[in-house]
Amino acid sequence: MILTNNEKPKSSKALIVVAIIVAAFVAFILIWGVYRSSVIIRALGRSERISTTPTISPKATKSQVKTAKKSVVSSDENESTDSADPAQTGENQNNTTDNSLNDQINFFVDITTKDTKGHVAGVTRWVKPTINIRIFEGQPTATQQSCLSSLISDFNSQSSTAKMAMSNSEADIRMFFLPDDEVQQLHIDGEDVDGFHESTTADDGCSRLESRVIISNDPGNVEAFQCYLVRHELSHAMGFWGHSDVFSQSIMSYARPGYDFPEVDKKAIRMLYNSGLPTCSREAQVREFFAAHPPS
């Protein structure tokens, strides 16, 4: 069909309009990609994002820290009577000890051989004498700074093979205290989180080389939860991959007020860093190891 002189301009105008729309769409995609990359580069402090498995902190409400529920047995229910069989009492004490040991091992398995999604992972830890921590971007609150100092002191009191230390230059663990919207942009899983951590390992897949801890500076987070975030995410960075509800008082459980560095967390540090447990161990190997070398 031959176009008339009146039809040709209309056809040309339509093509121009389509071309403009396509060009605008392509420009938008390119601009968004550049913006997204610049945010990631600035926050991670390097030219490319290292491929790692993100670890997500348990989510608490903005206004109130979740309190772990724990049943409490009244003191009179625990009291023994004069007629109690001494042999039976001794047996109960042994059973209690066995249960406590089993719980500790179950707890340790949860947090060292599984990631936050429950996927199987091998035991990893730092294999250098000093792990340097540097605040790479942002400014922690006074509460976060205090909790960071407490965590370093607490960890160092239990580990005999590795010590944590703050540094203004060397950085094995980089910490970022960012506005909440930037935290959500950096967290690629699409979940709304208040913090997460990422780590890379050596070729063996089990010796930690570098970690990043990203914390939201959301002003809506109460002080107790700010402290929880720092301790929880740094504990992930030190080799405790997963979460566990075996002990509600643990920092690797869900957020709770009044955290006081319980014995279960002290023992977990000693089991990971002092016991000689081989890196890369899976669940069966962990259980076999501690059956032969009960944790102290």
C-alpha cells in the first residue's frame, strides 16, 4: 500500500513517540542500576559485592523487645521430702546432668552447623590470634558502643585461641551503622530486617577471612534491642551461623531484655574456639567429637 502525503507525517510522528518512550525506559533502568550499585559500593567499602550467604537477625517490633517465654517451676515443686529415696535422687541428678549436656550440644549444633534458614553448614571460625573490628561507616549510639565493648570483653574472657579487638586501620570485621532504608536496600533477600551479617571464607570453606556486620540506626529501636543487634550479629560474624531456641536466654535466640552473658553462651565460645573441634565438621562429627570430649 502506498501512503499518501497526509498519512506519512502521522506515521513518522508515531515512530518518534515510540522511540522516545523506549529511550526513557532504558534511561530509567540504567540510572536505577547505577544508583543501586553506588549504594552497595559505598556501604561495603569495595568495588564489587562479595558473594556470600546473608545472615538475618530475628526481627523485633520497633517499640518493644520481644520477651522469650519460659515456664517457671515454683520452688515448692522442686523441694525434696525427707522420705525421698537417696538412690533415686542421685539418679535424677545424673539425668539432669545428661539432659543439660545434651541440650548444650543440641544448641551448639543449631548455631554452628546450620545457617539462619536451617540449611546444613560446616563449622567455621577465625584461625588467627586477633580479629580486628573496625567501624567502617556510620556512628553507633552510646548504647551500641557500650554493648560492642562488653561483647569484646566477654568473648575474650572465654576464648583462649582468638581475641577480638577494635582497630582504626586493620579490619577483619567491618561494621556499618546505616539508616534503615539503606539497610533494606542492601539486604538482597527482600525481608524487612534491622541488621544482618555476611562473611567470606578461605578456599577450605571453613576458615573465616572477612565479615561485614550491617546494623540499622532506626531511632525507633529501643536501647535493649540496639544492644541485642550488636551482640547477635557480631556473634554470627564470629562463627555462630544459626539461631536456636534451645536456650531462650542465649544471644542466638530471639531478642529479650536483660541479657547477662549466660553460661550457655560462654560454653558455646569455649566449644568453638578452645576445644580443638576441627573446622568443617558437620553435625554428626560435632556430636561424635563432644561425646569423646565433653565440653567444659
